[in-house]
Amino acid sequence: MGSTKRYYSLSEVSELLHVPEHQARRWVRLFLDLPPYKTMRIPAEALPTLRRVREGVILHRLRGAELRSFVEGKGPSLKAPLYPDYPTLLGDILSDIDRILEDLDSWSI
């Protein structure tokens, strides 16, 4: 289910990416060309880029020029991540558990 928000705050972005705010701020400044504001307003269109940055840093352990080329799609395609994406896996497991609990509640007599 997609969101209709046009802009996200830095705290919302860090929560969506499962990273601390200081890390999200650094990625926004390095990989997005946004005008400087006192409070960061990150457009919704930038979220896929930030997710790609997160994938490169956390899952593939890329840094520097390798990370930039990975984010821009110019680098070599990487097969499988070095490490599992634990926050995403945990979110999937929790949503499955919620769905099962709802099913069990509907079966109660």
C-alpha cells in the first residue's frame, strides 16, 4: 500500500530505512541534490535512491566510488547480498504473524 506523502522528514526516512538519523542525513547530503534547509524535506521520489544506498552499504558492504556507481546503476551487478537484510526479514515475519493471528481470531467460536 503506497503512501500519498510528497515529502518526508529526516526522522521518517531513517525509520523507513531502519538506520539512525545521522546516517540517513549523511546519505541525503551525499546522494541527493537537495537545496539546504534548516529542516530536511526529502521528496518521496528520492526514497528508491536512498533504499539503493542502504542496500549497497548494509548488504553489499560497498564504500566510496563503488557505492556511488552501484547507486547510479553503472557498476557491475552484484549477485546475492553478503548479509541478509534483517530489518526487512523481521518486518515480513511480523506481518505474517499478524495475518495468522487475524485468521485465528476470525475462527474463534
